[in-house]
Amino acid sequence: MKRRQFLGLLGAAGITATLGTTAQAAGGKSFDGYPDAKGVLFDATRCIGCRKCEAGCNKVNKLPAPPKPFEDLAVLEKERRTDEKTYTVVNKYQGKSGPLFRKIQCNHCMEPACASVCFVRAFTKNPDGSVTYDADVCVGCRYCMVACPFNVPAYEYDDPLTPRVMKCTMCHDQIQKGEINAPGCVISCPKEALTYGKRDDLIEIARERMKKNPGRYVKHIYGEKEMGGTNWLYMAGTDGFSALGMREDLGTKSVPEISAGPLSVVPMVAALWPALLGGVWAMNKRKEKVAEEEQKAAVKAAKAATKAEGEAKLAKAMESAERDKVQAVEREVKRALEEAEAARKEAEAAKTETADKDGEGA
Amino acid sequence: MTTENKSLMTPVNIITGIILAIGLVITVLRFTKGLGTVTNLDQNNPWGVWIGFDLLCGVALAAGGYTTSSACYLFGMKKYHSAVRPAILTAFLGYALVVFALHFDVGRPYRLVYPIFLQPGTTSLLYEVGLCVFLYVTVLAIEFSPAALEWLGMKKLRNTVHKLTLALTIFGVVLSTLHQSSLGALYIAVPSKLHPLWYSPYLAVLFFVSSIPAGLSMVIFEGTLAHKPWHHMMDKTHLDEHEGVILGFARGASIALAAYFCVKLVAVAYDNNWHYLATGWGAWWLVEVLGFVALPSLLYAIGSREKNIKLIKWTAALTVVGIILNRFNVSMVAFNWQLPADQRYFPSLMEIMLSIFVVTVGVTVYRFIVSRMPIFFEHPEYKDAH
């Protein structure tokens, strides 16, 4: 009884621990993002690679000054990525007719990979569309960086004890506090290459631009569906998105959607394994028991057979002994009778002899 | 019953001492200068050899614990009983070292309990790994404790713990199934970064199934290594059963590898990735799958059929190398395969040295324990008490 209770408890604990809220993630519900979520539309055909957005971001987020000033456009010759001191960078690519530019920063996924893989829930998808990070709980495992399909989160590798993951917040805090009404990069763009607004509206705007400027854009809004959709959206010229160094093979499934299947199996293992393994154990135990009993029975039968045989032999021996005895008695009696008869005959003979002797004598 | 009668300045001890000293220097550097100084990790390559080897290989190669104990206690193969204690000890040390090594890799090791006690991120497969490893280390510690308690002469407690064997074994298999597979499932989140020949929705199954031959092979491999130095510690039962264990485990590993080979093929077939086999990556995949999965499966079969112990021992080593190769491929070689060569990761010397340091710590603790506690022999007071 005690063992059974313990096993039950273990099973229950396992299920509670592993099930948690995963059932929701694996459920059939679809999440189309927060209705009023905001985002930014980047129009590559308007970007001139001036790096003003980088400077604006740096200032608003109080990031350390870069080794080379933002006015130095020679930096663009080498492809860069975001790092722990830089939330956004502009890269230059070679198009069919002149240079192309693309700004990189966190895309603020509608169902963020970083948030779904974080084992301490350090990332939050906010109703305003931004994805923010809480350094107060972060363990520094860097799974968010592994999982991010856009290679955005960066890590303070040179901080030995309190490293943080650094990335664009869509200026969530500053906008919440009312310090600014749009992200730092958007405010600083002199060419209106960046537009801040409700994501739904941005998609409308992008479609409108395509309609009004036939032949100027490739007919795709990058981020509308990529990785389940992002709040940062991109428009590109006719060179397309791959010319801007953007991957077009990411698919439309978000990371939570991709990993929902494997996660759904987890509670099943906890649910079924104890029964399965316990069953195997019980079967083996029973097999052993049956074998033991069969052995016992066989021994018993063998013993019984031996005993019966012995008894039969004994009986036979007794019988023959009895027979011998009777025969011996009979033999003795017979011999005694014979002896007696012989004695009688002898006596008779002796009598006759005496009578004969008497007759001769008269 | 100790081997410490001789001088401590044996070649093995000297090498151990040097490695431990180097490890301590790297430890100081890691916690004063940061990961940037010690490792070659960067913003695109956040996980290196400390995850690829210390975590992934460490856990896979410690699978001998649950495979051996379930064979003996659940599947009724009592003839492997003498192999259980060494296997549980190695598993316990393996997992303890995994946790130890993680303290170097994560940025804030003092927060490693946060996901379990403060703010669990239940949608994360890493949370599952963390929880299961945490629980399993505890289970292994309890499973191992009878050996320590017998050594310490704490009879009553030992007998109480011993009664938990069945429950602990089942719980251990549940936890092992979960985290062995979850380690593979970690990479399900990165279809865009892991090469299609290694990426699969079946990554969880692949990691779990491959952990079985990994565990069985490690038991054979270690048994071989331990046999000479600790021959005098082994009792008659252990020595008598030794060959049976090797033959039986070789059969098991052969079948498990064959199954793993099939899952490998299904994984490629599922996404119809056959055309990649014609590329350089395909050649590398074939090396792994033919040379380190199919070949050892065949060699194990031949070895157990012909009772060729020597062949089996070499095959065990081949299998262990193959599992390490697979975990390296998933976590490092085929990860970020699309990045240009100059942005790819290769471990720094200090990273490699620290991994060697971690293994050395494990071997040293192992040597300490088997020289003292009843691992290779049954304690005279507890003979037939199982």
C-alpha cells in the first residue's frame, strides 16, 4: 500500500511539474497577436544608409559610445550585426542598380522564439507589440540567442558575473514613460524610411505604397508571415529581400508552433511510462513466481513418485517375506509331520517284529 | 581496502594534479574576466563545447545508469546485478559533472535554481531538461547512497533506502526518457540554423534512442578500463558475471544501434532530404551514420555471436566516439552551417582544457569511491540482501 501511494505521488508530481502551462502552448488555439500592437515598417527603397537611426537608438537607450562615430560611413563596408552595445545596425548590400541598405534590430516577433524557449520567462511580449527582457531573472543560458531565427539578442560576454542579454526593446520603457512617442530610430530617420504605428495599419500602408508605385517594390511584406509574423515589417525594392541579406527560407511557423508537438509528448511519457515499466516488472515478477511454483510442484511430484515406489517395493518385500515365513512354517510342519510319521512307522515295525518273535517262540 | 599504501606520486596522480591546477586557473579567469576571455563563443555562436560536450555528451554517456538498472530490476535480467552499482556510480558522477560544468557556462550560475523555484518557463524545453536533470541527480544520489551507507556502516538507513529501489528505478527511467529526448528537442526550435540532415522533428526520438547504445557501450567501456586497476576489488560474482554482462550488453547495443539507424533514415526520409546526401554535408552524415552507427551495430552482433570480447570492447569505444560525434554535429558542426567560415565557431584551448578538467574531476572522484566503497564487490554484511 505504501509503495503504491508513493508511486502515485511520484506520477502526480511528474505530471504537474511537466504539464504546467504547456497544454496551452500545444492547444488548438491560434494567436493573431495583440489587436492594438504596434510595429515599425522599414522601406528599403527609402533608406540611404546615413546611420542616423543608429545614433538615435544609441542616444535614447543610453548605450556606450561606439569606437567610430556614427558619421563615419566607412563602417558600412563591412557587414555587421547587433551586439551587446548596439541594438541596431545598418548594413550596405550591392544591388543591381546601386547600393542597398537594410536596418537590423529585434523584429519583435508576434510569438517570439526567445520568449518561448526561455526557461525562466525573462522575455515578455507586451500588448504594445514590443518584446522586452528582464535581467533580474535571467540565468544567462543564451538559449534565446540560439533560438532567435534573426540572430538578434546579444550577450555581455565580458561581464563575468552579471552578464545581460541585450536587444532592441522598440523603446518600450521610454514610450511608456512618455519620454518619446516613437522609437529612437524612427524619430531620427530623415527619409521616413521608418514608420511607427499599429501593425494592422502598417500592412495597409505597405499595400497602398505597392499599389501607388507599380514596379518599385517586390510584392511581399517581409514579416507579415515569417516565423509566425513579426511586428517589424519590411518592404524591399525589386532586388528582393535576399539581396538585403534576409533569409527567405524561414517559413511561416513560429517557434512555439514548431515545438508544440514535441512538448505535447512530454506529459505522456510521465503518464504512461510508470504503467508500462511497472507492468514489465510485474510480468517478470509473475514469471519468476510461476517458475518457482512450477519447480516446487515438480519437486513435490517427484518426491511423491519416489515415495510411492518405495512403498510398493517395501510392500512387495514384506509380502515375499511373509510368503517365505509361511513356507518355512509349512516346511517345518511338514517335516515334523514326516518325522512323526516315520517314527510311528518305525514303532509299528518294531511291534510287528516283536509279535513275530513271540509267535515263533510258542 | 585502500590503494593509498603506495606513494601518491604516481604518473596518473601527477597528470591529474597538473590538469586540476590548469582547471583552477581557468576557473579563476572565467569568474573574473568572463566568458569572452576564456571562450571562443560569440554573438552568433552562443553555445560551444561546454554545451556540446559537457552537457550533451555528458548526459548521453551517463545513460548507463538507467539502462543497466532497468535491465536488472525491471526487465528481470538478474545476471547483470553486479553491473548495476558501477553504472549507477558513473551515471551519478556524470550528471553531477554536467551540473558542475553548467556553472561555468551560464552567465549567472548562482541563479540556476530560478527556473525551478522562482519563475518556471514551462514552454521551454530547456526548462524540462533542467527540471529532469535536477530531479534525476537527486534520484541517482539516492540510488547510489546504499554503497556509501554500507561503507559508513549505517545499516538501518541503508536498508530503508534499499526498499525504494523499484520506485527509484521507474522514476529514473521516466526522467531519463524525458531529458534525454528533450536535449535533442532543444534544437527543434532552430530549423533555420541546423543542417537539414541533422535537423528533424524526430530529434527528441533520435537523442533518446541513441542514449541507449551510448549507455550500454559506456558500461562495457568503463568495465574494461576499470578491470585492470581494480581487479583486486572485484568479488567472485563480479568477475564471474563480467563476461556475461559484456556479451549481453553487446547484444542489446547491437539491436539499439540498429533501431537508431532506422530512426536516422526515417528522419531524413520524413522531410525528403535525400538530395543533401550528394553534398559534402551528406558525405559527413554518411560517415557518422554508416561508420559510427551501422558499423558498430554489425560489429557488436558479430562480437556477441562469436563471443569475441576483444572485438566487443573496441566496438564499445567506437560507439562512444560515434555518439560524441553526433552530439558535436548537432550542437556545433552542423549548427550555423550557413554562416561564412570566418563566423563559425571553434573551441578555444581554454574551453577544451576546462572540459578535460571536468572529466578529470570525475575520474578522480570515481577512483576515490571505487577504492573504498562496495562498488565492484558486495559488502559481506549485505550478501544476497537484494
